[in-house]
Amino acid sequence: MSDRPMRLIVLGLSLSSSWGNGHATTFRALLKEFAARGHDIVFLERDVPWYSGNRDCVDPDYCQLAFYSDLAALEKWRGEIAGADAVMVGSYVPQGVEVGRFVQDTALGVTAFYDIDTPVTLAKLERGDFEYLSPEIIPGYDLYLSFTGGPTLRHIEKSYGSPAARALYCSVDPEAYPPLDTPKKWDLSYLGTYSPDRQPTLEKLLLAPARAMPDRSFVVAGPQYPSDIDWPANVERIEHLPPKEHPGFYAASRFTLNVTRADMIAAGWSPSVRLFEAAACAVPVISDRWEGIDSLFTPGREILLADESDMVREILANWSAAEAAALGQAARRRVLGGHTAADRAAELERYLQEASSAAMPMLMEA
């Protein structure tokens, strides 16, 4: 693999449906820009009812999207997988361990595992939960591409035997997430699928301020929230918001909230795709606190950090529109300077080339 165009095959959770997952928007942005660099891509998605009934991307112009019904159906793609320059398997792929073994046994090019859920994955491995990845197949991937950076990368190499663990953070397509001049509808918004380990933070940083500030307006958008949650009267609920409606949602918010899963807080260096998307829209973000966030955004100038509900209330009560706009614009500049999908596509290309170069001496020795 050199500077010539690459043939990349991706087996990911979903490209076709953004319903209840952040994988689809991540893959769409990354692969669109990877194709723009001259590469050829096939995305293989397991055909499951949950996503097949909620598809919002069926004919992408940057890659070939195809579906397979089960492991046996992957046999049809054996030749393509064997001949590809690189094959990448994503986290949460159904029967991911078996898919990974098939790829490692078949592919002649670089193999990579793309973990969009790294801290969750590692917590699963430590519990002996091998839903989509198991310790014995990690060394068989030439690359472990991780949504989490920092010390976690060395842990993956030292404890699990990965030949090369590299950070490939989520990103944003700035064309799909532009700033919009929209009247403000909500004082504080949150966009995210329900997760039990995020709910206490949502309670503390949005629901509690909403109860304490009944004259202010709030909104929570996302599916799978239990019916027994006590929503304050001034918190609007939106069950699902397609990606194309995200910029308008953010633009209608004075501030938006970033909430991080517990495993990702523990690991640090785990920015969510929603964080970059909101910042690209120049909407000021209030976030929970974790190690490494200050390496991505400067607190107080590009992002606001809150540990308790009274800190959120103080921001909503005291920050002027001009101050909030300046912070949002600073965050957007930071994103455009290093966290776009084009940036990630260039990083992916470099990692694949480095892995290919590292494999060449071993092939020659063999």
C-alpha cells in the first residue's frame, strides 16, 4: 500500500440507519472523506430488523453499501475481503468475534478493528463479556483504531497484545453541521440515546436545573428513555431526531449539554461525536468533566465544564448572548482546525499505510 488508491472494506454496525446509534453518522462522515481522497470503499452491514425498518441512508455516493443476512452470507464476499488493501471491522457488529476471525483468516491486506466504544469494550472484556470482541483475536488485527486516546492505547497494546493501537477520534462533517441563524427555543438541550450510566448526569445537569428554573425551557431528544422518568413540565421530549435535523436543533439552543458514559469518563480522552457536532454548529457546550477534555477544547474559552446542577443554573442565568456566541465560535474554530472528518480520513490513511509498511518485512521473512 503506497500513495495509490486503496480498496477498503468495512464491516460495521450500521451505515444505513442512525436510529439509536452514533456509529452511522461517524462512518458516513469518515468514509465520505476517505473516498474524497481517492479510495474505493465497500460497507457490509448485517441486515437486522431494527435498522432495516429505520433506514435514512440507502444509496451513499461515496461507497458501495451492501447487506448480509448471517455469517454464511459473508462467503459471497470472501474474494473481495481477500483482495482488499484493508479490511476494517467495527465494534458492536453482530457476532463480531466470528466476523473478526473470518476477516483475519481471509484478508491478505491490513486488518483493523475500529472501536467506536473503546471504554465499554474494555469493561466488557474485563467482565468476560465477549459480545463482539474477545482477547484472543485482538493480536490478530494489525491495527486497533480507538475512539479513546491517552493511556488506554498503551493498555490495549501491553495487556491485550495489539501490534498497534492508535486514536481515531470521532469527528464531524462541517458541511453537514453548519451554524444556523435560528431563533432560540430552548435554554438548554441534550441529544442522545438513553443510557443507564448517563442518566444520573442528565438528571443532575439538566433535569435538576429544569426543576429549579421553571421559567426556562429545556429539551431532551433521543430514543429508548424509560416511561417512568419524571420529566419536569418545562422539559420537552423528542423521541428521535434524524441527523439532518441536528443543526437546527442545536441552533435553537442557547446551550447544549454533553453527557459522557461512565466507562468513558473513567478512561478519559473519549470525546463523543455529539460534542464535535454541536461545536461545529457554533453552539456553546456545557460538558461533564473527564481527563483529556482540556486537550480538545480550552475550558472557559471553548467549552464550559459543570460538576453540579448549580453550576449549570449559574451559566443559564448569567451568561449573555454575546458571551455564549463567542464561546461557540471559538469551539467551532477549534473543531475546524483538527477534528473534521477530513482530518480523520487523513489519519486513517496514514495508519493503514504504516500498518502495511510494518507488515511487509514479516511477509518477506515468511
